[in-house]
Amino acid sequence: IGEMALIDHRPRTATVIADTDLDTLKFDSEAFKILLTETPKAAEHIYATLRERLDRLSEL
């Protein structure tokens, strides 16, 4: 949630309210870039999410 703001430096467009307790992580854009570089599985997940969003938009 909020990954697009880290990628393109725009304001976040989503708000989340949890139903249960949870742990969260907070990244600035530089830390996010490092995460994607050093953790290929995280990068794959983010890219898959972005592809799904693009696919949904192209169906409109």
C-alpha cells in the first residue's frame, strides 16, 4: 500500500484500516529502491501488482 508514492513521488491515493492488529513497515523512496534491488522476491511481487493494475485499466 503506497508503493506508487515511493516510485513516482506522488501523494498516496489509498487509505487502509485494519480489522486486526498488524505489524507495518515504513519506507522512504531510497530504502524502497534498496529493498527492490536486494530482495528479488519483493520486486517480483510489486511488479506483479503493477501489472495486474495495468491489466485492469486496459479492460476499461
